[in-house]
Amino acid sequence: MPQLNPAPWLAILVFSWLVFLVVIPPKVIAHTFPNEPTLQSAEKPKADSWTWPWH
């Protein structure tokens, strides 16, 4: 039964983990967003209450 031969499957397992742990993380870490978020001011905007008549 060829399913019980661990030689090719062990190599595939080791190589796939090598790719996941060595190749992919630097690519993910090096990713930068095209639009960096701007910092908001510490002051909260003053919320004016509405003075509209409700009738």
C-alpha cells in the first residue's frame, strides 16, 4: 500500500512548513498601506445642540 510510505509525504510536509515559516512572514511584515492614517487632534469637536423647532 503506497499510502503507508511516509517518505514523500514527510518531505512535502517539511517543505510546506518551511515555506510558511520562512518565506511568507517577511512578505507579510514588509507590506505597507498606500495611505497612512493621519493622527487626529486631541481636542474633541464641540457638539452644538440643535435649535430647530419640532412643530
